[in-house]
Amino acid sequence: MDSHVLVIADTSSSPENAEEFGRVLQKFAQACRTEPGCLSYEVFRSLDQPERCVSIEKYADAEAFAAHRASAHFRDIGLGEVVPLVVARDVRMYDAPRDIPPAQ
């Protein structure tokens, strides 16, 4: 069964790094959107806590997600620029089977 991989990452920086954190997350999302297997990558900032962001990523399949994690921009931007700013994170992964119709 083919399925999408959905990743929801709830991450926070320190309040003094909120602007830089948001900028670097957007830079990372833009690079990730160029991956052939990346179906979408959106970043949302908390209205109440500007240092807190949620990224919602959707990949074509597990192989596409593995390619994402092996990419140069994952290493250079994700690990090199985003992770050093992170003070808290909760990353959850989901499998969304393609043959289940969406709720109406």
C-alpha cells in the first residue's frame, strides 16, 4: 500500500532568537520544497509565543522522507542552522494511506 509520510514538528527557540529562528526555518522549508518527493512543507509561528513554530511536512513516501534526511540542505541548514537554535522540540511522524478517502 502506498502512503504519504506526514511530519509535524513543534519546535521552539529562546525568545531572544525568535526572529532568527523563524527566518532560518523559512529558509529550510524553501529548500525542502525543491525535493522531488516533498509534497508540501509549511511553517507556522505561534501567535502567543513568537519563538515557537510548527512545521508540517508531507512526503510522497518513506523513501522520499529518507532522501530528505540525506539531503545537503538537511545537513547544512537543518542540522547546521536550525538545530543550534532549538531549545525544545516535539517531532511526530504519521503514515497516511492513500487509499483511505478523506473525511467529508
